[in-house]
Amino acid sequence: MSVADPRLTRGMRAMLARRAERLEAGERPLGWKVGFGSAAAIEALGTDRPLVGFLGDGALLGDGATVAIGSWTSPMLEPEIAVHLDADLEEGASWNEVHAAVRGLSAAIELADVDFAPSDPETILAGNIYNRHVVLGPVDTSRSRGEDVSGRLLRNGALVAATDRPEDLTGEIIEVVRLTGELLAASGERLRAGEVVITGSVVPPFAVSPGETIVAELPPLGSLSVTLD
């Protein structure tokens, strides 16, 4: 397939070249991240789909990690639903084929540094959609869809954001993964068994600062936390 928007084509090429450099340097592939997939973001950027970046094991943190963000420009935190794949997906995979390839779901936290204005999708893609770190929870293999998941974000113990309908912001997560595979296929890549796709923030991205401990609760998938230094 091809993607009609040349900004996405050029941005994906730059993002995948950056990924190849990281892998050549010894980083191991972890999966992919989705961003700017809300209806408002798609409209603002003038795209027809979410953007896709890469995740490598160099960005992976353990639950409860302490992260130094004092030098970042505009640190943001996103609680997300992670989809874990158990099979390769061929180009043009249908919704049903994607659903059948899901091993399970987990909670996730993404930390991003929005170090330039998010106005151009090509530039956002080339910068790997601002990704700095990801935290992944245990995989719940009894679940493959996000319809029963809710989300709560706590800062230093106080509730700061919540949703009972996370897919209102991310889009239906199996379709999000299908669109991810479609964009990767148009760029010469594909989704593979063992990879994870974090599907976008279930609440609006949350600005964070040093000195905060953030807990992301995504019941029934569990909770994760990070302390920011």
C-alpha cells in the first residue's frame, strides 16, 4: 500500500533511519508507539491517522523508577494501554487478523519531552514523537480489547485525571494497531510477534515536574509509577 500524505512518507523514512542507527549501536527493538491519534490531534495536523514511532529497550524503565527530567524542555507523561503481539502481521492485515494476533494487554507509562512545537507531522515523526522512556506492566493474557479498561492519574497521591472511556481519546485499540501496521507496511516495515504497541494516552498528556511521583492506574490491568527528579 501507499500513504497519500508525503509528510508521513518522509517522516516515517526519517524515523526508521533513526531506529536503524539505534539498533546498529546495540539497542534491541521493543515495539512501537502511537501518538497524535485523538480526533483533535488528527484535525490539527491535517492527517488521516495516528503517527507511529519506535520503542527500543534503551528507553525501557522498571515500575517505580526514578527519572531525571530537570534538563528536559517540556516533560509530559501519558498513561497508556499497551498491546502485546503473539504473531507476525502481514501487510493489509484485517481487524480480525490483528485481534487474533494479540497476546494480551498491559498498563504502560510513556515519558516524552516536547522539545519543539508539535505543528508538522513530518518533523514530529523524524523526532520519534518526542519519546524518552516507557514503563510496561505485566501482560494480562485474558484481555485483548480496551473496552473494559479505565484510567486514573495521581500526582503525589492526589487525583489529577481520570476516564472511564479511554478509547474516546485513543481510538479503538485494535484499529489503532491495525493502522500502525498499515503505516509501517507503507514504509517497508511490519508488526512482529513479541512486539508491543503503546496505543496513545488515555487522558490528555500531563505536564510533569521534578519532585513529583506519578501513579497511573489502568484497572483491571494494574498500576505503574515513576518518581521524577
